[in-house]
Amino acid sequence: MDEKKVMLSGIQPSGDLHLGNYLGAIKNWVERTDEFDNYYFMADLHTITVRQNPADLRRRTLEQLAQYIACGLDPEKNTLFIQSHVHQHAELGWVLNCYTMFGELSRMTQFKDKSAKHKENINGGLFTYPCLMAADILLYQPDFVPVGEDQKQHVELTRNVAQRFNGLYGDVFKIPEPYIPKAGARIMGLTTPDSKMSKSIPDGCVFLMEKPEDIQRKFKRAITDSDTENCVRYDPANKPGVANLMSIYSAVTGKTFEEIEAEFAGCGYGKFKPAVGDAVVETLRPIREEATRILADKAYLESVYKAGAEKASYVANKTLRKVYKKVGFVAR
Ligand code: TYM
């Protein structure tokens, strides 16, 4: 019997994958592949809480799968699947809606941010989104959920809902831990060092599939700081732009902040910014090349997501059956 601990996470294919997704989440998934039984998915059900262009959503979902594999997620060692292919997510999501409180959902930062951004479409799905995310997680009984800092609140809500459910019905769900990387947990926008890197501000966002010259240009234009010091020093409170670039450089090279300060002592930002750009370009180059190659092979991608959904459904169904029995539904 497989005694490995379980790791699970997902990303919404609502935009192209970016450096924040890679450093905050995917890199961490890849590094632990051999240690865990792994489930990673394209969270397409979540994306429709905001209006999507259907053709773009379909294309991006497959591109995301090709990029997961190109980043190093071997489909032989990781169950890779499309969320909407495993109907148990939506079913458990409904059940958990009934065990999550209005007040809890009202406190979610992502709901507050997104409802401020999409005032014309504050739909019920946007509000109850964390219940679906809790279902995504709890179906697989994972030990760890590797995410960036911004998703920690949702994983904590998942723990609370699971504990509430277990309190009523016995030990149905394993209580998962968020697993946040030391370097890269919160990458800020290159043009907005006070807000996280996100696709909604493309000038400050580096996409995994972007051309090297475009990546370099974005780093050269990155906002540093208005101090006159012009010195590479880690001081997030007073020098957030430089601290962000140092975090990126540290995450891609493995160097500590002290080592980075020593490397660029006396150099100024003019030399530092392109050096970070180069390090990112070299990290992303093999990923971009491999993803392009994989994406051309549609039959291979289909075989991966079909096998993934089959394995995921089998595991998810075990948990869902238990839940249905506990709450009192008649067995099929
Ligand atoms: P999403 O799609 O917004 O982001 C995917 C992952 O990337 C991380 N991330 C970042 N990390 C560091 N710096 C950034 N600037 C940055 N931007 C994004 C996120 O923390 C996340 O780990 N609700 C989730 C998707 C989801 C999920 C799940 C995750 C659905 N079901 C179950 C885990 C388990 C979301 O919207 O992430």
C-alpha cells in the first residue's frame, strides 16, 4: 500500500501562468514530487465566477496543462486533471456550502478584492468560491496544500469547515496544512511593488511563455525606489521594489539575501535589474521551449488529462460517498 503523504493544489486558467504562480506554487510542487502522492489541477470551475471568453478558457486550460508538465510535473508521478472533469468537486462544494457561514465568507480578502473589481457581476459563485475550494482540497484528504501567501486564508477556512464537519459526523476529513514557500510566497508586481504580481497589471507581470527580450524589458523598467541610496539592500518596509527583485532573484538562484547584497555591493540598480532579468529568462527558457513542444501534441495532452481525471475521480468518490452517507442521503 502507498504510504506517501498527499499534496494537492490548483491554479485557475483565467489568465496565462506568471512568475508569481511559478515561484509561489508550481516550483514548490515540482520540488516535492517524489516525496508525495500528488494531485494538481486546472481550476476551471472557479474561473467562471468572473466572465470568461469560452474559446480562450478552453485554450488556456490545455496550455496550463502543457506548462505544468514543462515545469517538471511528470504525469507518471503526479495526477494532473481538469477540475470540471471530476464532478465530485461540484457535488461536495454544494454540501460544504451548507456548512460554511455567511460571516466567514464575508471576511475573505479575495471576495472583497474581486467584488470591488467586478462591481457589475458580484455573483453567488464569487461569494461561495471558498466552499468549492474546500471541496477541491478535502476530497483528496491531503496533508499539505502548497500555495502562495494570498491563498492561505482560503486554506484556513477549509480547515475550519472540515473541523466543523468532523465535529458533527466523526473523522471524515483529514485537516490539511497550507504549505507556503520560504522564498517567493508573495511576488509583487514589477511596476506596483505594493500589490501582488497579477495578470491584471500586465506591464508588471512576467508570464512563463513570454519572449526573453520582453522579460528583460519588464525587469529593466521595474520600479526600484525613490531613495538616493541606489544600493541593493533588503529592506521591504522602505525599499519594497528592491526587496521584491531580491526575492525573485533569491527564489530563482537559491542565493540568500546576504549573498545577493554582497554580489551587488557598490553596483547600483542599473546592474542589478538586468541581472535579475537574466536569471529569470534562463529559468523560464527551458519551460517555454518544452511547453511549446508538448502543446503541439494534443493527443498526448488528452491522454494525460483523461488518465488524471480517472484516477482523481476514484479517490474523490470515496470521500464523497462517505460524506453523503454521513449527512443522510440514500445510497445509489
Ligand atoms: P490562483 O489561480 O489565483 O493562483 C494560483 C497559485 O499561485 C499563487 N500566486 C502567487 N504566489 C506568489 N506571488 C504571487 N504574486 C502570486 N499570485 C498567485 C497562489 O497563491 C496560488 O497558489 N483559489 C485558488 C485556486 C484553487 C486552489 C484550489 C488552490 C482552487 N482550488 C485548491 C489550492 C487548492 C486561486 O485562485 O489561485
